[in-house]
Amino acid sequence: MSPPLPRRPRRLVPAGLAGWLTTVNHRRIGTLYLLFATVAGLWGAADAMAIRTALVTPSASLVGPATYGELFTTHGLTMLFLFATPGFFGLANLVVPPLIGADEMAFPRANATALWLLPPSILLVRNGTLGLVLPGVEALAPVALGWTLYPPLSTQATNPAVDLTLLGLHLSGVGTTLASINVVVTVVAERAPAVTWDRLDLFTWSMLVAAGLAMFAFPILGSALVMLLLDRAVGTTYFAVDGGGPMLWQHLFWFWGHPEVYVLALPAMGVISHVLPKFAGRELFGRNAVVYSTLSVGTLSFGVWAHHMFTTGLDPRLKASFMAVTLAIGVPSAVKTFNWIATLWNGRLRLVAPMLFCLGAVATFVLGGVTGVFLASIPVDIVLHDTFYVVGHFHLMLVGLTVFGAFAAAYYWFPFLTGRMYDPFLARVHFWSSVVGVLVTFLPLLFLGLDGLPRRTATYPATFATAQRVSTVGAYLLGGGQLVWLANTVASALGGPRVGGDVWDLGDARTREWTDEALPDDGGHVGQSNGRRD
């Protein structure tokens, strides 16, 4: 192992707001990442609530078809680019350095640059929404291309908001690439001498692989976005229909898109592998197998993208190869699931909020994973492609696994971040409303898809109305649970009971971030900092 980089001298920075705006400290940057992700997530969730409200009636009488298209476009782009991805990189900023014994991220200024690219990104991506309320920009109508931005619709749209949205996505990709490089270099070069690869915690392993995926995937998407902008602005023909451009876009987009799924899923899996054993009273079963499965997922994720394109007329031999790799990538995910269950077996379970969300994530991951295995089969995928079945599967994975994993991390590390404890009763209310809400919202969509109902349509036959209304009730329950979480988090951060030391009573299972040596040099938690050192 290469020796760690020398520790940097700490520098004086302004106090108060100016200190936060100019900070290069990993804890403060991580906190700002999480605040940004929370705002973006609530904004994207508002889109989702409007979508489900629109589907209460079969006739699109509540929300028109045009507005419906705008809503699912902004919902998808916001949640993938501006909520989930920044959220996990913020978490990595907070806990990876203390977990590996580093005093800071490898490139503090690049870290700050990656963060501050996000606010202009969200304003550009959602510029059409802002055009509805800001005077003087009425020409910026909301974008209604779908979050996949397929040509020729995206090349022929005359709405100038499309160009700004593409620019915003490109900026967010640059920021994610910078953050990814920072995480990889930090883990490889800044580990303390005692933190050898065989002693590296599983959350850091997962973030390392996820950052490696993002580091290679996002530049591909960035290049495709620039090509699309050139087609729109100067008349190039990268994605012209006559030259097979729409197929080229799909290959480039999904070459990014499927690794991105694992950029979001792997950190959540890492949280489960890190947190679940601590509240099961046992060491993680098969730790090495979990590490190797993480590396396997990272490797295989670049070989499955064309299973999104089984209906596009690909050569059957190519389809068969992508089907095989798609089935193969389910194996390392199953390894993780079996190891989590084996860890729980005969364990001394403590059903605190982090553990509840870990258990909820494992359960919904099984549901989402099994439904995804069917889509790997070419004939099944052709039948179910572009139906609500795909929507149900995708959201069981991204909400049931990724968001639940994020909440497990939020509750587990909340005392570390704030020095205070949340309200455990409200945390349980949040968990049960979330897990019931996810099941009630997304399970009906699987049955709607099996019955052949197409997705991305604002109107539908009245025979499907009951299932759509049940799903909407579940969405309201799920959304209400997140408001409980928000209220609990804000109130507890401001006035919750102070805690310190071994707050979870982990004993020998404590990791470095909970030790006094891992706390920052400015006197304690971010909420208690004097703001004079950064």
C-alpha cells in the first residue's frame, strides 16, 4: 500500500455564512450536499405526487396530457441526477474520511467545485418550471421529452428550455465526475496505515466501486449531451434519423444509464452491509463474498445496457449476450441478500430506526430484484416493455432499496452529524408509512403492467382505475411519511437531546467515525463548530 499523503495544515476561514459558502472542509461540504439533495428530493417528490394525482381519473381531467409529460420528465431527471446521486456523495464526504482514518478528502477545492456546480444545474434542468412563475422568461416552457431525452423528439423540439436542460445535466455530470475522482483517490491514497484493504469497511468499499462506475459512465453521457446540443444548435447530424442516430443515442445513454443504477444501488447496499450487523449483534456473514460481489456488480454493470433495447431490432446474437450478462449480474446481488439474511439468522436484533430501514430495504430489494430477473428474458421483456410493470420494478429498486438505504444511513449517522438524537417514535411512524406506502404504491403497477397498460400516458381505460387509485393512495401515504421525517430531522437537529460517544452502544462493533479521534479539530460536531477553522 502506498504511504498516505501528508496531513494538510488547517487554515483560517470566515465565520458564519461566508465560512460555509467558501468551505473546503469535507464535513461541511457533506452537510451542504445533503441539504441540496433534500431540497431536490422534495421538489422531485412534488412532481411524483402530481403524477399520481393525475392518474386518479382515466380521462386526465385533473392534469392535462401535456403537463403530465412535463411532470414525469422533471421528476425523473431531478431524482436521478440531483437527488440520489448527490445525496450519496454527500454521505461519502461525511463518513468516508473518518472511516479510513483520513483528515480530509484528497482534493478539497475540487470537492467544493463539484458541490457548487449543483445549484446552477438544478436551476437549468428545471428552467421550464421556473419559467412558469418568473417574469420575463415565459418562453421557457417546461420540457416534456421524457427523462431519456430520445431523438428525434429531443433534436426537433423548438423549446429553448431543452437546451438549458441539457446544459444543466452536463454540469451535474461534470460535478459528479469530480466527486467520483475525489472519492477514489481519497480511498486509495489517504487511508491510514492501519486501514489495509482487508480491513476497509463495506460502506467505503461500496462507495469506491460506485465512484469508479460514475467516473467512467458520466463522461460518456456528457459527450452524448454535447453531441445533442450541437445537433440542436449548429446542425450537426450525430443523431439524425437517416444515419441511425436514435439508436446511437440509446446506446450512449444506456451505457451510462445502467451503471448509474448501480451508482445509486451500491452505496445503499454498503449502508446495509455496514449497519445491519451492528444491530443484529453479529459480524457480517461472508464479508469477503460481499466485497467480491460488489466488485462483480461494478464490472458486470458495463455489459448489460442493451437489455433496455430488446425491442429496437438488435441482432438476436447481441440480444442473447446481453440477456446472459443481465442474468449473471443478479448472482452477486443474490449473494449479498443471502449474506444479509444469514447475518440476521439467530441474531440479537435491535429494531431501532436504522435497522428497520435496513430490513425494509432488504425485503423490497428481494421483490424488486425478482421482478427484474423476468425482464432479463428477451421474450418477457418484449411483452412487458414500456408497460407499468417496468415502472413498478424500477421504483421498488430505487425507492425500496436506494431510498430506504439512505434513510438507514440518515438515522444511523444523525447523532454523528448533529450531536443530537432524533425522536424514535416519529422515526417508526416514518418507517411504517414508508414501507407500507412503497408496497401499496408500486405493487399494483406490476399487475397493471402484466395486464398490458402502457406507461407514460395520462389517459387509460376505465377498467384500470381502481388499481391506479390504490397506487395513488399509497403514494400519498409514502409522501406523508417523508414529511414526518423532515419534521423530525429539523426539530431534532435544532433541539433534540444531546448525545455523544457510543450512542448506539455498539461496544467493540464501533467504527472509527464514533471515536473521539475521528471528530474534527474545530471542537466537535458541525452543529457545535465555532466556525473559525475549516
